[in-house]
Amino acid sequence: MLQKIRRVVTGHNAAGKAVILFDDQAPNVNPLKGWPGAGVTEIWVTDEMPVSNLGSTDRSLRPMRHDPTPSGTIFRVVDSAGKRRDEDRYQRHVRPARQHTSAERRGFRQASDHA
């Protein structure tokens, strides 16, 4: 299950006074298909630079896309599902760490490796 992300977004009203626009759970939550428990939550998005702090439109409520606009930004949280249930067993028994010699780290193998 994806985390609920609280966001506090500030801006300015018509008089130029700083105000809180949103103090809520970010509504644009997108589960990743094929990866149970993983997803992306968009907190805030801008399309221009310099950014205007006027208005009260929720900029996070747009269709998800990977990259921002050329002059924009994306503030998002990526939530991964965590490790596999059997990851500890896998690391201990199936895929033991192998010690490499300094020659192997530089790309050289001993002659017996090629026989």
C-alpha cells in the first residue's frame, strides 16, 4: 500500500500576503503497474521559470509524465515496495558474495579461469 503524503503548499494572495494554499494529503497518487506496493505521488508541479506564486490552482493535478516542461519542475515522492519477502534468504544462500582479487577488479583473470 502506498504511503499517504502530507503536503503544505504556500503561495500569495492578490494583496501579496503569504498564505497556505493546501494542507492536505497529496491527491495525485499513481500506483506502478506490475510492481505491487510501489507508486509515485506528485506533490507540486511548475511549468515556468521564474515560478509565479499567485493563484490557487492545484498544479499537481495533471496527467503524470516523466519529465517536467523545459522550464518547469516536478516535486514527487517515489515509493518502492521494499525488498522481497525472501530477500534475506536469497542473499545468504543463493547469491553469496564473491571475493575478487585486485587483478580481477582491473579486468584480468587468471589463466585457470579460461580453461
